Amino acid sequence: MTNTIMPQRTTDSLVNIAQSRKFCELVSEKIADRWELGRDAGKIRILRDRAAAGLLQEDKTVSDAILILNAGSSSIKFSVFPGHQRPSRQGIICEGECEGIGHRVHFTAKDRAGASLIDEYLTEGTTHEGALAALLRWLEGRFLDNQLVAAGHRVVHGGSLYAAPVLIDASVTAELCRLIPLAPLHQPHNLAAIAALTKLHPGLPQIACFDTAFHHTQTEVATAFALPRRLAAEGIRRYGFHGLSYEYIASVLPDILGPAAADGRVVVAHLGSGASLCAIHQRKSVATTMGFTALDGLPMSRRCGNVDPGVILYLMQEKAMTAAEVSNLLYNESGLFGVSGVSDDMRTLLVSDDPSAKQAVALFVYRIGRELGSVAAALGGIDALVFTAGIGEHAAEIRRRVCEGAAWLGVDLDQGANSAGRAMITRAGSRTSAWVIPTDEDLMIALHAWTLLNPEAAALDSHANNEGRKA
């Protein structure tokens, strides 16, 4: 039987394969075909791992596939893209989620047309590893004409070291574990998915794609705190987050705004349960509202956003709160939820008559306006404003309030276009244009994974895209 999307082999079988003459000949042949031997150790390691797991097939009826994972505390969102060609949203194989990890996990998936492929519940108390095992078994049985060749992970914090996606090994994992205190809501769960997949599918190359990487183009001044230099030397600086989202938006700007406008002064508002703004020039990050951790900047669904550090000292010194209690307050009990006392969901707050709910919405919009002025100043002006993510893409009322508050920056809102959810929501002749562009972090991760696996093809594809835009 042809190998499927999740090859089933025992550890002994893998050892036997690795020791066999056929295996050695296969690896040597594939390396010689694709790259000069010894030219790039990273590429060779990817190929070696794929061969060890039985992922290099001569059967042309079986197509490569790349698994994308975005693991949270109680869910694993996933998607599967073709791996034999440049990934695209139109070519997606499936996407879905395992929601409710640790309890009764709801496992759902749909195909590229939106049709349901699976909708069932897993055993009570299913862990990250158990949910991932169920996902892999389902993929194996459902997609017999595909085989996994790599997995790409969203990893929130890459620290100062990682400015680009990286093939995961023991040293990478150790460095990412060290960063857990800087992203406690996300990093442990990102790493849990990596560990579980390593156990379930040990030969599969895994690639980490970082939310911090896009912001490595910022200047030292933009990333510095006014703290003693010894602390900066230890890595205490502004990092910024939502980078995969911003990177995707930057990549599609030429196709939507046009090449010239895409290289202009653009502010992207990633407004979801987590929220931030990013100032982009020539499609590179100049400044962003999040800093050392994903707590900073705008108020979010349950995170506080910017707060005077003196408040933290007061809570600990005068209210006798422990560090753990303060952490829980800032990460889980603040933001829209804390201010409203009603909900952390913007949809609920917008229809609520509760005065506290209205105040939470007003504070959210006010803080966006203030931060918009800040990042526009970092750019020396603004040519375009882009809304993305859950609230940015779907809450026309929030977009209306933000745009009306930004009239001083030259934003002339087209109410009809905004209500209809059109791509461009400003009037013709508006000095600063405003747009709604759906983000696609999964596709960005898939593209990074494909590029690492196929560097020559990716380089040719990138050249072709650039030439096409010039034409």
C-alpha cells in the first residue's frame, strides 16, 4: 500500500531503515539531485529526516502535504496545504480545530469549499497529544493521496535570536522554552504541540515560524526601553507580536494597493482577541504597539494593554498581591472583560445596553486612536490604514469609530463601503486610504515551510512574482 499522510512505523523499523544500504543510497541520490553535498547542512538534515520517516516517495500519484498547527491552551487549530507546489488559499486541502482540550474535545474540519469533513467529540479529558494523535489518524484515513513532508508551527516568541523561520531541533526547543515567561499564554502550548508531534511522528521535519520575527527590522531606538543598559544586554527590549499576520498583509499589499502605495507609509490594525498596531514602510516593520510581552499596547479581550508600571508596584506593595495574582489580573481579568464586567467578546459588547459595556468599547476605540497617532508619528505620516483580524475584518462599527477619529490624519470614510465590508472603505480622493484585508497566518506559515523545503523553487517563484508585478 502506498504510504499515506501519517506513515505508521515502529521505532525498530526506523532504525532498520536508517541502517540499510537502500536508505543510504536513497539519501545520497536525493541530496545529489537537489543540492551539492555538504553545501547546506540544514537542507541536508531536512532531506535526511524525510527519508528516515519514509517521506521520499517515487510514486508520483502521492502528493506532498504540509501540516500547519496553531496550538493554544485549550485548542489546536490546523490546516493542510499542498507541499509539491507553492501553497495558496485556493489550494488548501482542509482546515479545522480541536477545541476544548483537557475536557470534551470538539474535532471539526472542512474542505476548501467550506463543506464539513468531520464533526465529532473526542474522549473526555483528551490532551494536546491525544488530540494531535486523533488528527493525524484522521488525516491518514481521509487523504490517502497525500503524505506529510513537514509541519509548520506558529510560535509566538522567538526572542532576539530568531529573525526568520527555523528548522526545529533540541537546541531550538531549549531556546524557546527559555522564552516561556515572556509569552505565558502562548509559548507553553506552542511547545506542547511541537513535543507531541515529535513523539507521534519523530522523523517529520518541524518548522517554527515566529510572531516576533517580522519586527526585527526595527531600529535599536524603536525597540529600546529607558532602562539600564545591562538589562537591555540581557534581552529586555521591545519585540512586538502578531508578526505573521503583519507579514502576510505586507505580502499582499502590492496586489491590493498597487506596488507604489504598498511601499508607502502603512499602518495595519490587527484587532482580535489580541490587538496591536504596526507601522510599516516599504513593507517592513518600523514600530508596533506591543513590546516585551503581548500585554503591552492596546486593551484586548482580557489583557490590559498599556498600564503605568507604578500600578503594578502599588498592587504588590499596598494590596499585597503576589506576582502570580498580578499576572492573572493582567492576562485574564482585564481588557474588555475587566472594564465591562459583561464579556470579552466585542460582538456582545456592541449590542449591550450596559453602561460598562459601552465604556469598554469606547475605551478600546479611544486607545486605538491614541496609538494610531503614535505609530503615524514613527512613520512621519500615514498613507494607508488597514484593518485585519476578527474585530478589524468584521466589526464595521469599530472601523467607523476609528476612521472618524482619524479624520485629522486624512481618513475620509465611505459609510456605505464600510457597512458593506468592501475592501476599500474610504471615499475617492481621501488623502489617506483605509482598507479591510483578511489576514492569513496559516498560509504565511505554509509558505515559510515550503520555502525551507524547496529553496530553489521558492527563489524562482519569488522572482516570477516580482517580475509580474513590474509588468
